[in-house]
Amino acid sequence: MSEPADLVVVGAGPAGMAAAATALAGGVRVVLLDSQAALGGQYWRHPPEHARALVATDDLHHGLRRYRALCQALAAHRTTGRLDLRLGHHAWSVVREDDGFAVHAVDRREAPRETALVLRAPRLLVATGAYDRQLPFPGWDVPGVLTVGGLQALLKGGGVAAGSRVALGGTGPFLLPVAAGLAARGVEVVAVCEAAHPRAWLRHPGPLLRNPGKWAEGAGYAAALLRHRVPVRPRTAIVAAAGGARVTSVRIASLAPDGSPRPGTERRVEVDAVGVGWGFAPQLDLLVPLGCALTDSADGNAVVAVDGGQRTTVPGVYAAGETCGVGGAALAVNEGRLAARSILADLGAGPLPVNGRPAAPRSAVTRQRAFARAMALAHPLPPAWPSWLTDETVVCRCEEVSAGAIRTARAEGAHDHRQVKQLTRAGMGWCQGRMCGPAVHCLTARGRAYEPAERLVATPVTLGALADLDETPPAPPAPPVPPVPPASTADGETDKECP
Amino acid sequence: MTLKVVVVGAGVVGAACAFHAASAGLDVTVTDRGPVGAGTTSRGEGNVLLSDKEPGPELDLARLSRTLWDEVGGELGPDTFELEAKGGLVVASGPEGLAALQEFAARQEAAGVRAERVDRVRDLEPHLAPGLPGGVHYPQDAQVQPVLAAAALLRAAVRHGARFRQGEVAGAVTGRDGRVTGVRTAAGEVLPADAVVNAAGTWGGEVGRRLGAPVEVLPRRGFVLVTEPLPPMVRHKVYSADYVAGVASSDAGLETSCVVEGTRGGTILIGASRERVGFDTTMNTAVVTRLAAQACRLFPFLRGVHLMRAYRGFRPYCPDHLPVVGPDPRVPGVVHACGHEGAGIGLAPATGALVTAHLLGRPWRGADPAAHTGLLPDRFLTPGGAPQ
Ligand SMILES: Cc1cc2nc3c(=O)[nH]c(=O)nc-3n(C[C@H](O)[C@H](O)[C@H](O)COP(=O)(O)OP(=O)(O)OC[C@H]3O[C@@H](n4cnc5c(N)ncnc54)[C@H](O)[C@@H]3O)c2cc1C
Ligand SMILES: Cc1cc2nc3c(=O)[nH]c(=O)nc-3n(C[C@H](O)[C@H](O)[C@H](O)COP(=O)(O)OP(=O)(O)OC[C@H]3O[C@@H](n4cnc5c(N)ncnc54)[C@H](O)[C@@H]3O)c2cc1C
């Protein structure tokens, strides 16, 4: 792209794709980058383009029509030169500059070679999604114990089933599509252990009733699971896993209302793979160092605070999708569109061409957010989960810090995960606390929302790539350009709510 | 009657003050608005260096401190805070730099520092870049893990009878003679005190002001890079001779001169930049890429190693780049112990001993107030008692 961009979008999941398509439809120039090799994010994860013909994954997906429409819209704008699409590019830092933002990225298309580069624009949208929230339990570090998100990524991204006898555990409706996907690939799903009680939903019936689409989605998965005879067991949890080179069994227990295992209910089940997921933690690594304010969400996580137009508290920075709280792909798409509309308005780009349909992403977002909240409240972390841990259970796997060491640090006055990190090294390793942070937080600061530690480096980068960047002379600053007038065609991007 | 001492700040300096004062039998209360070691101490690299110091008051304190770190290690167990006497290697990048470095080292030797000329630096550090003309090995340079050190010192102080409480200090209570009789917290409590130690690090200027004894302490930003964990590749603290110039400089702009060292966890630390930008917390990617480039020039194998994280902190510095340690003549009872800039970890034990000596009115553990007059706050005060 020869002319400077008006907007950089980081993350090409449902939120980032929708935002980019809407912004392009509004006539601005966009850079869209994602660390993955294909568009789609977590929900629409696909094998890389060159491998698609070999790996059939369509039947695992929902809403593929929308995905394809977005892909087409983006492809059209690549042809016109207004979209600079950069897959295989991971942003490691974003900094504010005089007239906008500099996104520092590494190009990993020719991995392991890495090239560092800088992408600049006056506006920034962060749609980096979320990652699995994990809780440790004895044996969770045995090979073959994965996150449900990891299981799903293997399946959707490579057509790979992680095992032939799989137990799933944790909480939240996202366990169901994964179980259904595995079953569809002939995997025997021996149990789906849902820690919550189904009645918990009844405490917040309003949002449920106002989101019939979600009912249908849930009912669809339930029917699929019934068909494959997958047992869904409410108020149970996988409290231990065992095995040597590979997991061979799990222990499943019924839970008392506080989440502690009911004595005498534990039973051993043979498996060759396990998937565990306790909801998601938003990926805020780029937003926190920029100074964007956070706010508490109902699931115990801090999320980025946005106004009714997806603007963060830092002027010029917008956020959409799971960075604003977990709520599913439909919400992510609508937030992406809403963010793009704000960006167009703030750039003075004039009104969006409307396809004859009234535009109402904001009310959809409000309604879907309420649903997400009800969902989070119905699927809390079981308060007594730490009772599953022995003092020897490893909590931080990178640095091999045990639950006992963390309890000692707490007894010595450490009252959050940052302090525990300084005293025990928990969270100092390769994953930088992405895996153990929420758990360490729960072990030390129960009751407060989990705010991730500030990470100035969002993904590990080779020093050589950074050194080369230092050696390159800086490019002269680009002159500001007036916003491009809106395109007359609407490129198939409508503002109807995503189902 | 035992002297009641309130130490403001539970960084490594405050913890060391509490450790020595409590060991000497004083009645010690440490108060911090946060947990132990969460301030600049958690941002430091933990270098205990003699090699970077010019002969003068700071080197005198550093030499005592080096001895006292060994004593603390003997008493608390060196592993509790990862004390490692690994030695430093300063390398020159060209013949001129080597001559300057050797001249600097000769002056340090005259002041009692052990310094050994090295012609073939790769004998000591096999992974250094080829073609470096030589350097100086400083066997006394050591390393500690700063937060563990602060926590261990504070724990030991508590074993000697000290108390730790959380609370922000808002001001001093003084008697009719102007002497301190207590410390007021933001929550409105009063902690009775015959003496108050200002060990508030980068916030020492503000705490001094609140106590009625302002001193000028300013922030100097620094970034540190941390790599992925590796098998041992770097044995010493290795840095280029430019570092010596960077430390002594008072330029306002950015300076980077990297120090490369391995840690017990296997990570390699690359630090640190120096910028005077106030308390600006924003990321500076130019600093990160510059440090990376410098480190790769020293150790080419680092090109393929991942940067895993970066962090930054604000070194507390006084206008003359020396710490301020000793009683403030304006408010009897106030003793300063702050402004250690990029050396507060290394200087902590000697600072604690020196503060204790001032409180006792006699030498303590080798710290004689008469030998460290260059650090007194008086240097900033006119005869009338106001900051110059
Ligand atoms: C196991 C599982 C099951 C689910 N089931 C359902 C379901 O049945 N129904 C439903 O509606 N939702 C479901 N979801 C949730 C759905 O996946 C998310 O709501 C949706 O993907 C969120 O979209 P997003 O665009 O916010 O983030 P994501 O889809 O997570 O996309 C974020 C993108 O940002 C990229 N990225 C992140 N950081 C960087 C960086 N620093 N540099 C470059 N790129 C970066 C990532 O590679 C990713 O592609 C499920 C999720 C999981 C994990
Ligand atoms: C990037 C970087 C690298 C460094 N590397 C090294 C190194 O290798 N070697 C070395 O020796 N030094 C190094 N330093 C310097 C070193 O970190 C500092 O000199 C040292 O930590 C100062 O310790 P302190 O105890 O004085 O301050 P701090 O650790 O900041 O402690 C001061 C405490 O006072 C508390 N406080 C402040 N105001 C109040 C109040 N009103 N009431 C109550 N409590 C209050 C704070 O909460 C804080 O805990 C480095 C610094 C940086 C930034």
C-alpha cells in the first residue's frame, strides 16, 4: 500500500474482520494484521490457504456464510489497494506517536526467520480476542491435557483430533461445541464435566429470553451431543489427571455447592486426551501499556473499558470483541462494526452507505452483552477449586512453582499475582503468566477482578530482528492525508446483526 | 530507653536500614504504602558493582556494602536471595576505549578495588564477539535478586523485633523543640518515633517534603530486557566500557550502554537505558531495539535468542548523582537514606549500617559516619538551612 493507512486493526478474528470490512466500506485505508496464517480468529479458525483442500473443516463451523462474505469483502479491498492484509504478523508492542500509533510487529511468514517492522496509522483498533482461562489441578501438566480452546484449534486449524477417548471439563457453553466437533470426528467423548448447575441460568432469565438465537445455538449442540451419546454431567469437575508420557486417566468428582469435591464421589475414567476450559481471559497485552482503563466484567476478569462506540479511554484507540469481555462470535462481529462506525465518524469520513437496512449494531451489542453477562454469572469459577490442589501441584508450569510455594508467599504478605511473581518466579517464564496468572490471582486475591500483569512485549521476538530495526534509519514521517470520501458501493457489508 | 525508629519505605534500602537498626537493638517499625520491595527495588537488575564506580564517596560506600552483602549472606543464607559473586568483565570496543578503561581501572585499584587486566576476553567469556581488544575483570562484582533480598532483610529485621505495617506516610509530628516525635499516616494514625528514616527511594523527595525536610530526588527511567531461559552462556556481568561513561553522565537525553548477564533462572538480562523523562511510563521501542543491537554486538549468539519481556523503572537520583544518607539538620530526628540512583541494591547494606551508626552515634558494622560525610544532606543546604 503506497498511501498511508487511516487505521490499523490488530487481530483478524470475527471482531477485527468485521471492523476492517465496515471501515473499508466507509472509504478509509486499513492495515489488518494477525499472527495466524489465515483469517478467522478463534471462532473461524481455518487451516492456512495452501492446506485447505487437504483438510476439510467446513462441517465444524457455524456462520461460514458470514465468514466467506467478510473474506470476499476484504479480498475486494486488497485488489483496490485500500486493504493492506498482513497475516503471519504478530504485534509485539504498540506505542503512541505524535500523530497516531506505531504498531511494532514481527513478520513470521518465513519462520523461524523473523523480520521486525513498524506499521503506522492515526487510529488503532485492538481486536486481539481472549485465551483460555486455566485452573491447575494435580496432573494438568501431563502431556495430553489441553485447553478446550487448544483442542478446538487443532480440530479447526488442522483437522486433528487430539485423542480417541477424550474427557472435557470446566465451565461455560463453549465446552459444548468442542464436544460436538470432536464427536463429529469420531472421537469418543467420555464425559463433559460442567462445574455449574444448569439452574444457575434461571437467575437471569431476561437476557436469555431476549437472545433466542443463543437458545437455538445451544439446542443445536445439545441435540448433536445426544446423537453421539456424549454424557454432559453438571456439577462435576475433572479434579486430577494421571499418566506418564501421556495422560491415561482422569478423576472426576461431583461438586458441592461451593465447588469442593463431594467425598466419596470420585471416580477414575480412562482417557487418552483431556480438554479443560474455565472460560477465557481477554488478551489485553497491547492495551494495558497504552494506558487504556480497565473495568471489571462479570466473569472475574478485568476487560478494557469502552464507551457506547467501542472507544477506549485513550483517544484514537478502539477495542472490539473479546478484549471487551467474552461474549461469543456474534457479539464480536457487532462490536467490530460498531467500532468501525465510530472510527469513520471520528475521522470525519461521512456516513456509511446503508444497504436499505436500518443500522442497529449498538442495540444488538447491548442485548448480546447482557446475555454474555448472564452467561458469566451462570458459569462462575467454583469458589473452592483450590481445594483440588495439593501443596505439590505445579501452578506455574514454566518456572515450576508449586501451590505450596504460592501459599507460603501469600502467608508472607504477598497479596496479588505481581507480588507472588517477585517472590516465587510464578509467571516469569515463557508464557509470562498467561497460563497461571488467573489461578495465582485467585489463590492470593480472591474477590477482586483479575488484571493481567503489564506486558511490554506481547510476544517473544528475537533480539536479532529488533537489532536490525535499530540499524535501519527511520522513514520520514508521512504527511497527514485527508480522509478518503466514502465509496459508493457497499461491498456486501451490511449492518444486520450477526445471527 | 530504646530509641524508637520509623523507617519509611520497605524497598531494599528501607529493609536494610531496618535489619541493621533492629540488629543493633533499636525499636524499629517499617511502614510502606505497598508490600515489601514493590517499588524501584522490583525494577532493578540486582548488580552489586564496584567496577562502574569512580573513586569517591560512592565507591567508599560500595566497598563497605560489598563486604556487608557477604555478611548478610552468611547470616541469612546466600541462596535466600540468590547472592552470587560472579565477577564483572568490562570490555572495550576499540584501542582508545581500552586505554581509557585501563586508566580508570588503575585509579580504582588505588582506591582498593580488585581489577585485573584481560587481554583475551574470550578466555573468560567464550561467546563474546571476536575482535574485542581487551578488558578488565572485576572479581568482586556480584549479583542478588533484589526483591528476595529486601524480603529476606525485612524478615530478619522482624526476627530481631522489628514490625512491618502497611501505611502511607503523610507527615511528621514534631515537639516544641522541633524534634520529631512521630509520623502521621494518611489514615490519620500517629506512629510514635524518636527518629524517622526517609528510605522512600524515588519518592524520597516527596516524603522529605512531607516530613518538613525536603531533598531533591528525581526519577531517571530505565528499561531492562529479559530473554527466554537458556543454558548458561554468559558467566560474568559483561558490559562495554561505554557503560562507565553512561553512569557518570548527566546528559538529559537517552543513553543506553548495555550490561549483559545471566540469572539463576537461565534468563539473560540486558540493561539498562537511562532517560530523564519524569515519571513517564510509556514504552520506548527505540530504547528496546537499541539495547538489543548493543547486546547482539557484544554476544552475536543473542541474535537468535528471544526477548521474552521488558520492564522499566525509575531510578532515584540527586542532582550530584550521590545518595543522600544522614541526619537532616533542619528537622532533628529525620535521617535520609535515598537517592541511590542505579546502585541502590548494591549500596543497601552499607546504607543500612551507616544510618544505624548515625542513630547510635557510633560506628556500626564498619560504617563510621565520619568516613562518609560526603553523603550528608548538608551538601544541599545553605547555612540558613534551605535547599540551595
Ligand atoms: C473452545 C471455544 C469454543 C467456542 N465456541 C463458540 C460458540 O459456539 N459460539 C460462539 O459464538 N463463540 C464461541 N467461541 C468464542 C468465539 O471464538 C469468540 O467469541 C470469537 O472468536 C471472538 O472473536 P474476536 O475477534 O474477539 O477474537 P478472536 O477470534 O480470538 O481473534 C483474535 C485474533 O487476534 C489475533 N491476535 C491476538 N494478539 C495478536 C497480536 N499481538 N498480534 C497479531 N495478532 C494477534 C489472534 O491470532 C486471533 O486471530 C468459542 C471459543 C472457544 C475458545
Ligand atoms: C532499570 C533499573 C535497573 C537497575 N539496576 C540496578 C542494579 O543492577 N544494581 C543496583 O544496585 N541498583 C539498580 N537499580 C537501582 C535500584 O533499583 C534502586 O536504587 C533501589 O531499588 C532503590 O531502593 P529504595 O529502597 O531506595 O527504593 P524503593 O524500592 O523504591 O523503595 C521505596 C519504597 O518507599 C515507599 N514509599 C514511597 N512513598 C511512601 C510514603 N509516602 N509512605 C510510605 N511508603 C512510601 C514505596 O512504596 C517503596 O516501596 C536499577 C534501577 C532501575 C530502574
